[in-house]
Amino acid sequence: MILRDRRKVRNHLRSVHAMALGNLGEMVTGLALMNSLPDKTRGILTGISISYLKKARGKLSAECRCDIPGSDATDELTLTGDIRDSTGDTVASVEARWLIGPEKDPSGAN
């Protein structure tokens, strides 16, 4: 996933705002996880931690890789999303905790 550096996402230090990086990290971990979940499984973000390593400037790319859950059993997974600048330096690292489990029955039966 790519985030372009533009005025809307900058802070007073002329770098990408901390929460823009946090949102990008949450999105990339969520996309990686949700894309790998078995049918009828849901995921809910339960916590997030961000390490800011370098001022984020220029076009940024975010990546998360995760193992594919084998079932829809309730479990908590911690995924890491790394955000890099155009030189390949990691500017932020996001650890997101996701609770996965079976979808609720919309009729309220379970």
C-alpha cells in the first residue's frame, strides 16, 4: 500500500503525521489478515502500538505479511506492518492485535 506525502497528511515538522502512519499501519495489517481469514470469520482490532523510527517524508510504502489462520476458532493475533520511505528505510513499525473468531449469527441464535 502506498501513501503519498502531501500537505493534508503533514505535521508542523513537515513530515507525515504520526496518526497518518498509525492509520496506514492498521490498514495494511487489517487487509493482510482479512484477506487470509477463512469464510465466516471476522476480525476486530483490539490494540495497536507504533514505533516511530525516522521522520516520514516522501512516498511511503507499507507492507504486512501474515500466516493464514487455519480455522475460525477464536484467537488473538499480533501482526506487524512496516512503513518504509522511498530509500527503503523503515520510518515506522506498527504492531496490531487482532481478535479473530466466527461471525455472529445475524438472527442472534448464537
